[in-house]
Amino acid sequence: MKSFLAVLFLSAFAFLPRAMAQCQPVRRAVVVGINKYAGHNRPPAFKVNKPLVPRLPVFGKSDRPPFSDLHGAVNDANEFAALLEGYQFEAPNVKVLLDENATAQNILDTIQRHLIDSSSCAGDVSVFFYSGHGSQIRNMFVKDENSPFKYDQTLVPYDAADGVPDIRSKELVRLYLAAARKGIYLTVIADSCQSGGLS
């Protein structure tokens, strides 16, 4: 059911070696795991009072069936967060979002705030790990039915059951590029369906 994707974005700025000599790179991670997708017996989704990352509008209605619960995604996220400690990621620098905290807005905002905005040193090392459902959304701006860009690949957040749109690949790419511009070494690992298009 799941595919695995590891995408490494390496910044190749000319100033990187000199900048690294002036500061000590920090290792940070955002780790997401979602098991609970079905509409029954779910805790209410975490609400972000002041969204940081603007969402792209989605047009049309979803006709897909609800996603079933998973049984290993939260465990995978916890195990991965623990694994990072062995690679010099200090516990306060690893943000873990599980189930009701893994809403679309909270995931995007945490990536922006923790992995990008918190970085002040070119050469910082950041990791985004996601374990949960993946899907696709039709890109209505692509009219060619044979185009490989007919669908956007997505991560399915906890609040998808509440009608919140998935996190689309194009939303993630904006964050990846923001990290690259700051000279951040960003690794993205998506343990989800459709992960091959998330870069």
C-alpha cells in the first residue's frame, strides 16, 4: 500500500562554506504520523488560530470515499524520531505531530516555523518525515488528459475527514525552495501512496 520516497535537496550556494565557518549548523526535524482517518471516535482536530503558511485554493468537490485508519504510522513516526537522536538531533529540535495534531495547517506551519524560520545558519540540516495516507487531486488548470501533470500528489492530513483539502505537492515545493534559498540541507521522507510526485 505504501511507497517510500527520500528526496534530498542540497543547496549549492557559493557562500555556503564561508557561512558555515561563521556559525554552527543545527539539526532539526518535523516528524508526522497519522493513524486515525475514519470519522468515528476521533478526537477533534487541532485548530491553528493564526495560520502562517497560506493555503492554495481548491476548486470543485471531493467525491472520494473516506480513508480507513492505519495501524503503524504513529509507531513509525515515534520510532523515526527516536532514531534521529542517534544522529545528533537533540530532542527539543525534533517536533513530532501525531493524529489530531497533524492537521494540514499545523503541518505546513510547523515546517515553515521550525525548519525554515528557525534556521539562521547556512548548512543547517533539516528532515521532514511523513507516515500516513497519500492521494491525488485533479489539477483543473491542466486540460490535456494525457499530461503527467494532470494530478497533484498529496499528503492526507488528519483533518481531511473534516473536509480540509490535502497538502498538495506544489504547497510542499514552495517550502522546499524556501529552505534551499537559506542554504538548508533538507531531506524529505514520505512513507505514503503517491509519494513519487511529492518532489
